Amino acid sequence: MAKKKHNFDELCAIRDQLYTEVDKESDRGLALVAADYLSNLLEALLRQVFVDDGTANTKEVLDDLFRESGALGSFDIKIRLAYLMGLIGRDTYHALGLIREIRNIAAHSVEPFSLDSPGVRQKCEQLTAWEDYQALAKEVGHPARKHFMFTFWWVLVEIMLRTGRRRHAEVGKEFCVPMDELPDDAEVAEPCIE
């Protein structure tokens, strides 16, 4: 059964509820829910910049690309594509990569999962949303869960702000060379109409 996908407006609507819900989660639940929400948010950002000509075909193509086994279905691919398209910055890219790694450990471990376990804690300590926060966290001694939560909310707000400001790309123009610009010996199967 396919999991429900949320559009940007739905993600915004559940954001406040999400804050209280993830705080109640176990460390494993937090890692899984946070990563899933961010993956959905990245998908909304990517969909926002792709062409939307209002046809069912465009929606079908996007749905096919973003299905779980589709070309853009994985969290990792969404992170990389958003970065390469300039939709997220280097710090957000790095933070999302670490959140994805932590999520994978939580999802695939049969052992009890804790953000404070040695390997996971090290990844959480690399979650440095802002340099000022990193210095404060070291000074105050924030546990791994706080690093994770703070970075999750920072990345969430960053992506939401970027998504809200993006517009769909325009449908591309067909490539057409006017007949009078073609060389005399050019073979043309069908002239294009301008």
C-alpha cells in the first residue's frame, strides 16, 4: 500500500501539530517521522519548480517520478536534486544528508535505537544548523536529541520558506529553425511551422 503524499499546503497545515507529536516520539520514531516529513517537503519543493501545464499528463508524469520506486522517489535523490538545482544551500544539504543517515540506521536496526548511542550521537553532533548554535550546544551540553530536533526544525523552516517563494517552470518552447536559416543542403523531414 502506497503511503499518503502531502502537498505543500497540507504540510504547512500539519506543521504545528507535528511539533507536539514528534516531541512525544521515541528516538526511533523521531528519526523516522522527521525524515519522512522532510522528504515530503523536498518533494513539494521540487514539484513547485517543475513544469505544471495543468494537464493530467503532467501530474501523471510527476506522480510516476515521485512514487517510492520512481526515479525521484528516494529521500537521497530528492536531497541531491534539490541541492544541484540550487533549491537548497550547502548547510541544508549537509544536514539533510545526516538526517537521512540517522533515519536509515533507525529504520534498519533491530537493536534498540537511541540518538545517544555512540555512532548515532556522533552524527547528531555534526548536525550544526548554525555556527552560533553549535557553540551554544557545546557550552550548554545539549544532548543528541536536541541537536536532532533543532536541526530538523531549522531545515523544515528553511525548505518551507524556499517552497513558498518558488514558481513552476514554464513549458519549454519547441526547437525550431526557420527554413530560410537552414543550409541549402540540409535534409529536413518536415519543415516546422512558426
